[in-house]
Amino acid sequence: MPFANIKLPEGTANHALKEEIIHRTTNLLVEYFGEQARPHTMVLIEEVADGGWGRADETLTKAKMGLK
């Protein structure tokens, strides 16, 4: 069963964008594993609280990334 876990900064994606990410990610995985994988493919989108993640030893916030 293909599984994709996508983490986004909280509040940066509306319902329509999340739906698009789910559809496009599913289609990408089906390209690799074949159509038989579609009904078993899971895409999980998690929203991470502002300042709740980092990269290169730096805490990231929406302000630091130029997001609102």
C-alpha cells in the first residue's frame, strides 16, 4: 500500500489545495505502482504548528519563510 505523509505549515493550504495535493500525489504513486495501487493508496496531510519544525538547526516560522 503506497503511503505519502505531507507536512505543511499550519494554515498555508485551504481545503481545495489539500484536495489537489491528494489527487496529484495519488496519481504520481499510481504512475509508479500501477492502477491496482489506487484503491490502496493513502495520502496524509498534516499541518504543523507555526515554529514547530526546523531545518539546518533553525526553527522555521511562516514569517521567516515569507508566508502569512
